[in-house]
Amino acid sequence: MVGTVRAARHDGRWAFALTAAAFASGLALGASVVFVGLGLLGAWAHTRALVVAAVAIAAAAILSDASGLRVRPQIPFQVPERWRRRMPLPRALLLYGVLLGTGLTTFVPASAAWALPALSLALGDVPGSFAIALGFATGRALPVLVLAVGAEETVLAERPHGLRVLRLLTAASLLLALVAGEVRAADTVAVPGGDPSVAAADLAWQRPGVSGFLSRNGTVTPLPGSDPAIGGALVAWHVGPAVTVAARDTLGPVLQQTLPGVQKLAVSDRWLVWRAGPEIRVLPLSDPTRSARVAEAKRVAELGRPALDGDLVVYHRASAAGSWLAAVDVATGKRHRLRFARDALLLNPSLLGTSLLYVRASRCSQQLRLGPLGSGKERVLYRLPPLASQDRGHERHHTSQGERLPCPHRPKPTTRTLWTTALSATTAYVTVLRPSRGGRTTPTLLAVPRQG
Amino acid sequence: MPELQLSEAVAASSSRRGFLARAGRLLLGVASGGFVAAALRSQKAEAYHFCGHIYTTGSCPHPVGLPRIDRNGFPLRAVDGKAVDDLGRPIDALGRPVDAEGELWLDPDGNPLPSAPRTRVCSAAGREFGFGPRVDGAWYRCCGGRVRKLVDCCGFVRNRINGDAALTGYCYRGRKVFCVMYYDTKIKC
């Protein structure tokens, strides 16, 4: 391929530049089609098994490239040689680039090339897959173009140490990408800290037993009250039953109200919503003398922490008969049941526009899910193992025939529980409860990117 | 205890209440014990994937695995008989999750964590596999020194949970066995 690109040099500098650009463009195009296609496929069929398989393949590729093992499998297909004789060189190089960009033709120089399609599929994300495609195309184009400009085609073959160094670099890059991906999967925001609330670039949370905190542009400020909520241009907190609604920028109070039994707050530019015992109530900030009931839990049901975006309040209701996420338009009184589960626990929704974030704890996993407010495809942004183990399905000294286990793979349970959420344009926040003594739990606030 | 009530009912018609109550209790105990022992002697063999199961129908879906239920058909953890919810977590009498010591799990504000759904095992099977579930009959075996009640989860089904043809078993009125569960009594055997 180096020779074919180099041949364009005989027709002058511009012809060479055009040929090189055509080759690089073809690579980018071919790689984008394949990797973005895999990303779309992964988004459609995203499973934990895919992620596990991709990480396993990537780990094997890192080992192979780092230790210089033979790259297997190899691809026996070659690009059609006749193209360079029958077509103008730029067109032929463009098509060669497309074919090479798909990764389905010619020699595979590093095992990492096999990890990239798997990672793209597991990522299930179009921008991420596009970035992989560009990286792959660049990795294929650069050696060819560099050698075509200044060296002989045989230089790599005669100096295998060069390829060895390249494979080492590839392994290191892949390892870095995996580690960075894992780190990016969930960043710790506050320990202990929980019950997040977010608006624009501001984030508020509660530190148990201390007070609320507000983070703005990297500066964390303690608030003069607990269970903070932010929304619109406002922030709210309470000290006992005394609730304060203040301007978010100055923290200057705009409303002070006594609300007996208040536990959790949500606020927008027009409404203050709070949970007190078994009910959720709302009052308009324009007329704080009248409040109305949004929802009430009957008997053994439990209402979750309310979240508010504009006029829409969302909350969970959990009972032994089922759990569901509900939305109430406090301006019109219109009610919607957003999600329902008879065999899983749906918890602590938050919303931003038409996007809904919530926790789904089922028999085999706990998931932080992001999806449309109505029905539609959801994505799992963060996942924890289930909260309980399973037995062997059969008794000692009995056969396994006829047994039925709840989870396909024996889960390693965790005592950590996904809890309250908040959603911004770029980030999903979730509280993870970690058990401590006497049934108590300590919250940790995590930030998870919405994309990737 | 039904035996006690019956013996006292027998004795209630007599003026020598104390003596007859004791005698009636003894007679009933001997008679029922002999009957159970005789019944169990001939039925102890041919266990399948759990003790007492004598045919090939598979377990009903259960949050922990082995299809142990309480007397109302709700799931229990087989290893210790603790009540569990649909997530497999041990729970208290109100359905709230508890830790290994039986302490309520509390959120950072000190409120109990919410209850998860809890579904009767046969009902969950009916929902998952799309049939109207019904518990009709049961049979008894001696397992681990206690009488175990083996319960058929029935429905108008052609195939059982294993995928092959369903059988009538202890189901009535045209229903057939879809899957099996068991309830461990406290009666020694």
C-alpha cells in the first residue's frame, strides 16, 4: 500500500496530497461505517454479557500485544490489485481505504485490532464508536503515509523492532482506554453524601447529620439547612419544619414557610413540592398560602423523594404488590403512571425535559436507567449486582435435574443499594447506600456520564 | 393444634373432662403417629432435585432457587426458612428488608428502605408463563425429620415448566401440573 501511495509522488506534490487524502478519507469512511454500525447494534442489544466479552477480548489483546504473541486470527482477503491499474490513483486509494477501514482485509498487525470492534459493540454508543473508528483509521493511515513520504516500504519488515514497539504502544493505549473507561463509568462526588439535586451546572446534596451542600464551578458551599433541592433559579432547604426558598445565585431568601413534617424537597421557578410522612404536597410560590396534595401513600405503601422539572412532579410508590413511577402535572392535576413493575423495585425518579432517570432493582441486578418519560428504549448507565444471592437450586445429595435458578449466572450479591437520583444535561447522579452497623446505611454520591 | 382441639371436643361431653381429654389426646397421637409413619415408610424413595419430589416436573420460579414456600404460598429462603421478597432479600413481617441479624435496613434519614414486591410463587409462575395459576392438591413426605408438604402449581396448560407434556398430578377439573413447590411443616416424622 505504501508503494501505491508513493507512486502518486511522480505526478507532483498536489497529486500526492490528493491521493493521501483520498486514502485517509476512505479509511475514515470504511471504519466509520463498521464501527458506528457496531455501536448502533450494541445500543440496540446492550447486555452485560457483551461488555464482559468485550473486556475479555481487550484483555487478551493487551496480553498478546504486550508479550509479542502472533496475531491471530489473520485475514486472508486482499484488496483488489487491479484497481490501481484500472482507476485513477486517488479513486483507487479511496476505495482501498474504504476496504482497509472496515478491518476486513489484509494483514492484521496487532491484536488490538480485534478488541476495537468488540469494544464498539459493547459501548453501544454512536459518538464513542465514531471516535474508535477515527482512531482505527488514523492508526492504519499514519504508518502508510509516513513511510510513503520518507522511507522504503520494506523498512518495517527489515526492522521488526519497530513493529514490536508499535504493538507495545497499542497495548498500553488499549489498557489506558479500558482504565479510563472504568474510571469514567462512575466518579465519586461526595462521601458521605446523597439525595442529589441538579440545575444547570449547580449540584446540591445532603451530608447526613450535617447539612446540605451546593457545588458551583468546583466550589462547594455548605447550606444553612438540610435536604437541599435546586430547580430553575431557586434553591430550597429546611431546618426542622422551617423551609427556606432562596435565589440560587445569591442564596437570598425569597420565601420562608413552616411545613410540619417536611422530609424531602423539590423546587422549580413556580412550585415548591415536599414529602411529609405518607404524602407529597405542593404549593405555588406565587401564592404560598394554599397547598395541595399531590399523592398519598395508603397502608403499607411508601412514597419516594419527589423530583420536579417545570410543572411535572415525579416520585415512586413502592409496596409489596408492586412498585411504580408516577408523574403529576401540578399545573393541571393530570396524572400519569410512567413505569410499573410487579417483580422489581422502581425507585427515586428524576427528570430533565423528556428524559427520565431512575433506579430499577430486580432479582438479578440493580440498574440506573435513563429513558424517555413515556415508553421507549432505555439505557443502563450504571449497574450493581443484585441484593441477594441464590441457592444451588437443588438439595444436597439430589440431582440438579428440574432445578430452576432465578439468574442465568450465579450472581455475587452486594449490600450496596442504588438509591436517589438527579439528572443534568451531561451527567446522571445516583446515591449508593453502603451498609454500616445496625441496619444503618452511609450514602455515597456518584456521577455517571449520560453518554458512554 | 387440631389434635388438641379434637380431643377436647371429645372430652367436652363428659363430666370427667380432665381424664378424658388426656386419654383422647393419647389415643389420637398414637393413631395419627402410626398412620403418618406407615404412610411415610413406603414413600421415602425416589427423590428428584429436592427431597420428597417423586416425579420429574421442575421447580416453580422462585427468587432464591429452591421453591420453598410458606403456608400461604409466598417464597421462603430454603436454607433457613426466612421470608424473602421478589428480590430474594430477607424481610420482616411487614415486607421491609432486613439484614442478616434481622435489623431493618434504614436509609440515611433513619427510615426503613422501601418494600419490594412479594408474589406468591405459583402466581409468579402463572404471570411469567401466561396461565391462570391455581394451587389444588398436595402430597406429603418426610424430609430432614419433618413432614414436607409438596405442592403442585396447576393451570390449564398443555406443557409443564420443563417444556414437555403436563400431567394431571394433584390438579383438579382439567388443570395440569405446571411446576412444583414445597412447604416444610414443623411436624416431626
